Amino acid sequence: MYTQTITSRFFRSFQQRNYRLLWYSDGATSSAEQMEFLVLAWFVLLETESPLLLGLYGSLRFTGTLFAPFYGIVVDRYDRRKLLSACRLMMTLIAVVIAALAFAGQIQVWQVFALTGMAGMVRACDNVARQTLIADLVPRRNLSNAIALTRTGRDATQIVSPIVGGLLLDSFGLGWAYVVVFTLHLGGAALTLLLKPPPRTPTTRGASIFGTLLESFRYARGNQVILALLLLAFLVNLTGFPLNQGLVPVFAYDVLATDSTGLGWLLGAYSAGSFVGSTLIAGLSSVEHAGRTMTLGAIAWHAAVAALARSTWFSASLALLAFAGISQSFTMLTMSILLLSRTPSEIRGRVMGLRSLAVYGLPLGLLASGAVADEFGISLALIANGVIGIVLTAAIVLPLRSIWRA
């Protein structure tokens, strides 16, 4: 009886059919994204042997973040399910093009950069639509559970997908690896077409685009908790996420001297830690002291980034990456829970658009980290990211103390 109670509480959001479909779709899409990141990152690194160009590749994956506030307006104005379906179908088409180029033996680094930039534009819109849609599909009392379960599902796929991607690349080459990527993207798109969200009255129609955009900025500036959340979101993208989005491949190649399969295990360890963190939060009925949890998680995350710089053993690196993943999960999940629960439905898309704009810190961080690694080595890049992240976390939280009590 006790086990059944724990299980039913953990999976309570699965009682909604629409949420289940979205969860399955996210799992397929996330698997495709993680596999293509590893496959293309390894391709770029072997072709160029440049951490800076690898950082450029990673930054191009997030080109659309500059337009995220406008995507937020679109998500508030139009059908969110149709927008999400269109985004996932477009990512499927891009995967087909890369697979065709690989099989033809014509794929080059500049083509990878161009297609990655296009996918980055689409992915930013997908991210805003997906996060906003979650709050439409579940009752408010289940929102924290739904957010955590979504993250748990994506983390579970990210444990396996980098390993599978590395094995496919080593065993069969880029083309066949991308056949699997295409199939997963197609499955994710198909599942979104089955969603039937509850009726919703779109907002901001007829209003000026720039007027509604300014309204969302004014809302964020006038709410100390929301402002702190957005600033911290930018910071962790600038100094935290470059670890798994660009620096780990360089660390694997330069320090550990491993192959793409070893890289898959390193990225899998990071995602395994993230899975543990999101599973723990999904099992809670509510998250007490979410602001404190987020702040301490961000500090621990950056501490793990700095500590990795001193690691030369593969097993120790796996452990540090797993700890970084746990800390990242506690940071990002509590951030999403606070943002979605404290934002009114009529402006939620625009606020999540601002949240996605903060992701622009990631391409900046990837370029900066890649330049430092290129010039001074990967160890200094990791230490710089960790120390700067801890210092700036304190600089945000101390003046905006409401976030500590949120």
C-alpha cells in the first residue's frame, strides 16, 4: 500500500492523457537532440581540432534564443500544439538533409554550421511552446510534478542517447547514426499531432508586438523574484551549461584521450546525475524553499565545474560530472517551477520567452570558453567558469533577497 502511494504520487501527472503524449514526444525529441549533438560535435572536433570552432558549433545550436521573446508572443497568440508540431517536423526535415549529405560523402563543417544554425532557430521556438504547454495540460497542483517528470524523462534519454550515438558513430558512421536521429525526430513530431489541449483564449491578438514585448519586460522588472530568476538563468547558461554543451568533448579529447564512445559515457554520467535530481524532485508533493534550493544548487554546480579541471582519471571525471548533473537538475527544475507557478496564464508565454532569451548566455559562454580553452587550455576554461559562476550567483542573490525566501 505504501509503495502504491509513493508510485501514484510520483506519476500523478500521467493521469492526464495529453501530458503522457507530450512526455513521450519529448523523450523521442530529446534522444534525437542528444545523439546529434554528440555525433556532430565529434565530427567538428576531428575535422578542425579547434575548441573555438567546437564552441562555435555549440553556440549555433542556440541561435534562436535572441528571438525567444517574440516566440513568446507567438505562443500566447496562437495554437501552442500546432506550433510545437511544426517545430518538430522542421527539425525532422533538417535531420533528413544531414543524413543525405553524409551518405553522399559531401558533408562539410560549414554545412554542419549552417544546418545547426537553422535548427537552433527552430529549437528556441520549440522550447518556449513546450514549456508553456505543460502548464496548460495539468492541474496547477500537479505543475511541479509535471515539470520534474518532464525533466526526468529527458534526463533518462540523455543517459542512453550519447552512449548509443557514440557507438553508432564508431560502428556505422555518420550517415546511419543520422538515420536513427531522423526516426526519433519523426516520432516526436507525430506524437504532438495527437495532443488535444483544453480550449484556451489566445491573448495579445490585435495588440502591438513591441507593446506586448515591453509589457513582459516591465512585468519582469517589477517582480523581484522573476527578475532574479531571469538573471540566474542567464548566468547558468553563460558559465554552467558550457560544461556539457561544449567543454566535455574537449576535456575528453585533450585530457582523458578517449574516443567518441568514452565521450558518450562522460555525457551519460552527467545526464545520470541530472536524472537522479529530477527523480527526487518529482517524488516530492511540493518543493519547499525553492529559491534556496536553486541558489545552493547553482553554487554546487559551478564548484563541480571548477573541480573537474583537476581530474585526470576517467572514473573520477564520471563522478564529478554526475554530481554536476544532480546540481544542475536541482537548479533548473526549481527555477522552472517558480517561473511557471508565479506567472499568470495570460502572460506565461511571454515570460517563458524571456526565460529562453536568457539561454543566449550559452552561445556567449561557449564562444568565450572555447577561446580560453584554445589559448590557455581546457583546465583554465573550467576553473574560470566555475569561479565566475559562484561569484556572480552571490552578486545576484544578495541584492535580490526575495529569491532566497521564494
